[in-house]
Amino acid sequence: MYIYLGGGAVVSGGEIVGIFDADNCSAAKTTRAFLRERERRRELTAVADGQPRYFVVTASPRGERTYFTQSKPRRSY
């Protein structure tokens, strides 16, 4: 199964570590530190314009990646 993140980005469902609501999670200091570190490592990708509503954390043999998206990710077959 594949998950469509928006902006043409699709990831394998098996690579997803978590899908997080950016409004609820971004207030925590640990979450902000996590996202800053991802940005510093260039492992952060915005797949939609505007204010992100969700962030999706993925891990695969190719590496780890975090995506910002405006819409809730949905399944794609």
C-alpha cells in the first residue's frame, strides 16, 4: 500500500513511522527540537504550500525523512 502525502509525494505505507497533527505536537519542546534537527540534516520536505497541518515521519533503508503536508495523508493503491 502507498500513502499519498500531497504535492505529488507518495511513500510506501511500510516506511511510515508516524503521522502527527502539527498543531497539537509542535508545542512540545522535544518535537520542536526533533523538527529543527531534521531541518538541519536536510531531512525535512514540505510537500504543500502554506501552513502545514501534519507531519509524517518515515524510515527506510535509504534513510529517514519527515514531510510537512496540509492535508491528512490518504491511501493510494
